[in-house]
Amino acid sequence: MIESEAAVFIANEAMSEIIKAKSAKGKLVRVSDEGYYEVRLTLNGKNHTAFLPISTTVMVAAVPDDDFASIPVER
């Protein structure tokens, strides 16, 4: 799980139209009960707050997880 204030990579189609990039670096501020992520994006060296819908946003932790046990997959 990505914790609040964690550094993240964010991808959102609407956001990519605005900033002309497929993803951006940022920090997760919070996950709202109303269905959006509040994030702080770093664009051109400046911080911006954005509210992105959970249903159309992909968020990846910028810091890799520690090793974890593999899960057996039946094929």
C-alpha cells in the first residue's frame, strides 16, 4: 500500500493532455472518501496540487518495495 506523503509516479489521461507528458512525479497527499487522490505534482520545478479521480488514475510508488515472498501461480 502506498502511504500518504509517499513519492509516486502518476499517470492520468486528462492530466497527460494538460502537461503533455504520460506521467509525472509527485507525492500522494491523501485518498478522499469522495473518490479522488489529492496529489502534489512537481512540474517545471514547481509544486502544484491536483485532484485526480481514482477510477482513471494509475499510481506507482517511486521507491521499490522490499523483497517479498513469491506467490505460487498455478498454470
